[in-house]
Amino acid sequence: MVGRITQMRQKITGAMLLGSAAVTSTTWPIAAKIFPEKLEIDDNISYWATQTPDYVAGEPLRKSITADLAIIGGGFTGVSTAYHFSRRYPEKRVVLLEAKALANGASGRNGGMMLNWINGVETDDPEMLRRVYEATSGGIDLIEEIIRRHNLHVDYRRDGTVTVYTSAERAEKKHAEIEWLNSIGIPGEFYDRQTLTAKLNMQGVYGAWFDPGTGQLNGAQLIRSLRPILVEQGVEIYEHTPVLKIREGSTITLVTPEAEVQAEAIVLATNGYTGKLGYFREAIFPLHSHVFATEPLTPEQREALGWREMAGYSDDLDRISYSTMTRDGHVIFGGGSNQSYSYLFKNRTAYPGTPDSAFAKMQETLREYFPNSANLKIAYRWTGTLAITLRRNCSMGVRGEHRNVFYALGYSGHGVTLANLAGQVLTDIYSGDDQQWRNQPFYQAKFSPIPPEPFRWMGYQAFTRLTGRSPRI
């Protein structure tokens, strides 16, 4: 009964949130003038970026050029699109424009979890579940295939991850669900408390869903090690080249600080920064996610911590906490409380300073699961900008009067797998050979509207403080 009441309250809250968002979204034309925004991009100081010490960002675009395809953004989405497109169309001129350096955004600042499934998709349809699982597991396979094909120096592991359940009721419910998933051909295993403890000695959990084939990836290494491969495939890469303005038409003009690009088609591969280009402003909001990494643990520290197997875990709480361990023993941790995420007024895309109180709260959350983590030293702290949608769904597709503006965005924290898959999806859409993707929930998916300022900031603050949850429907 309690569970049903909770579900009913969530549905009512979601309906109210959606209704109010739809009404206030009509004020966008006025709000955009009253609260002008600007693009802010800070440096990537994550642990992942420090593992590419020899990387030097390339030169900016200094003279106007033409292109068959111009890609805006040098993260997973942009680099994967450049990779697949240039292999499919070696005769076409492909240009990639990055505002700062490759992997400077969320692709190089995340928690490293390489996961199956698509956030925001909730269904009991066996066919849909199989399609989603096959797409995302295939996406992880594709990442590994590219690493192996080009012998890239990329740290990754695929020994599985778990979702842990913090109540006996939710654990038992998931146990039954896993058995049903197995019956329709989707792999996975339920770990009871005793089995989980032998592998990952977490406190306060009652069971876990083990998903084989998932793992951890250093995204900065993947993206930056692909740069010479892209250049060899004919892609022109210009870093320190922010796109300031887009003029659509049968030929699209991209305005940068020193030159322009005339392109037959473009790709918006900017995720949390996309609103600054005038696209999807009502669909996404940039959320700042704080993450830390410990110093590498010795074998004795790993045993004392109780982390013996698998790449990582996430929990079942709304303000999800997640953690991975690198092969050399760094514990990466993010989430766990309202303090571990931040939304800044006027959709700011860079977080000023270091939120000490947020990181202290995050360490407290880690200690609740692993009491022996209290003595671990923090070596790195950083913040990344995500693109969050109201329903947590992402979308990949094409838009514009001339059907030449391609996009993939709104991953809502699940971008490691999906954004790497996006390059193949967008190349197929461009080719008209996209039949395999048309029954996926991300294909040309619609977004629920999010209101502009000041309603956006006020709504986020009120909702998170009153409910302890992130605004969603």
C-alpha cells in the first residue's frame, strides 16, 4: 500500500511539474531577452584528463572554409560521428570544431561507467527491452572493437557492474525482474547480500543486479587517442574554435572568432552546451555533477575496503551515487545527495570554484557504504556539465527546414555508451540507412519542455530542497 501511495504521489507530482513547465515555457521569447546567457567553458582537471599528459590541443580555425559535414563539439558524440562518417564517406570533407580541447566537456569528466540501457525508458515490452539491450551492449562492443582495431592506449575494463538495492523489498522485486529478463534472453544475475559481500562488501544493501559486459572507460584517453586516426581518415580538427552563431539554410554558415565554415550539413554534438547555440533551450538544462578520485589503493587497502571484484556500482536512490575503480586502484565517486549536483542561474556551463561542502558530503556517502574509506586520500576533484531532460530521455535525429541539422543529446548521465553509439546512428540517418534505429526510443524522440529563467532556477531549487529529488516526470 505504501509503495502504491508513493507511486501515486510521484505521478501527481510529475503531472504538476509537466503542466507548470509547459505553461511557463511560453515565456521563452521574453526570458531570453531579460536573462541573456553566455557560453562559459573551463578547463578539464579530471583524473581522466591527467592520464593524457602528452596531449596538446590543436590550432584554431583561422581562415574560412567549406565542408560537406561540420561537427560542433569534440566529445564522444562529435568524435564518434567524425570516425564513422569519415569511414563511410572518405570522399567528403569533414570538419570538427571544438571550443577548447578534445574531451574537455562531460566526455572527459564523467564517472567512467560504461553501462547498458537508456535512461528515461521504462517499459515492460519484451521486444523493446531486447532492442534497447542489444543496442547498448552493441555500443559497448563497438567501443572495445575500435580500441582493439587501432591498438589505442585506453584504460578500460569490462568485468561488469552492479546496481545495489538499499531496501529488502526493492531487492526482492528486482530479483523477480531479473529472472523475467533472463527468460526473454537478456543476461544478468541477482546477487543476494552474502554473494555481493564476497565481491563488494557494501554496507546497508540487500542485494544487487549484476550486468555482465559493462564496465569502466577513460573517455579522455579514448577521444584524444582517436585524434591521429581521424586525421588519417581525412577529418580536419580545429580546437580552441568555439562556434558563436549558426545561420541555417541549404548551406549552413558557422561563425567562429576568426573565420566561418560553409557546410552542407552540421552535427550538434554539444550536449549540455547546446542551448548556447540557440537549439533545444527548452529541452535540456546544464547540470553540474561533482566527482572525485582517490589516490591509488594498495592491495591491502582494496581488501580492507572490501572491493574485490567488478568495475563499479550505482545505487537505487533518486540522487544516485555511483563509483568505479580503475585497474590501478583509483576509486572514482560521484552523486549521492543534492549537494553533489548543482544548477546555476541562467544555465551557466562552467562551475566557479570548488564546492568543498559538496565533496565532504560525497565522502560521507562513500563512508556509509564503505566505512574503511574514511582513511582514503582524495587526489582529484572536478565538475562536469551534463545535459538533463525532464523525462531523462535522450534524442538522436535530424531537424531544420532543409533536414541538414543532425543532433544527439540529452543523455542525462548515461552518455558514455550512448554518445559513442551516436556516431553510428547519425551516420546511418544521414545515409538514409537508419531502419535498425527507427524502433529505438531515442530515434527522433521528443522532449518535454522545461521553463526558462527565472522559473527554471526557482523550480529546481524548490523541488530539490522540498523533495530531496531531482525534477523529473
